[in-house]
Amino acid sequence: MRKPTPLKRAIFDSGRTQKSIADALGMDEGHFSRIVNGLHPPDATCDAIAAELERTTAEIWPPAVESAA
């Protein structure tokens, strides 16, 4: 079983539904679901989602770690 993404974990920890978060953001629920499942949104949308979940953007979308070649 795969470990949940930081975004999915934050949604779970919030005790809210994806629909309630999408509604609070003024976003279509289907579009928000695509973001939850891997679509990377523009920076402003990332910031808004993180703020709605009371997290930092870096907590939800951690910087990629580059491997040494």
C-alpha cells in the first residue's frame, strides 16, 4: 500500500471532505480531485490550498530532492 501524499494527509487530518475544501476555494470539485490525485496546479493555487488546510505550501508540495548521479 502506498503512503498517502502530503496533500491527501492534510485533507484527512483536517476532517473535511474534498468537496468542502473545493467549495471554500471556489473551485470545481472535479478539478480539485485531479489536483489531489497528482495534477500540479499553478503556484497561486498551491498557496491557496495550503492556506485553506492551514499548512505551508512546502508541507503540501515538498521540494523535489535531486539524486546524485
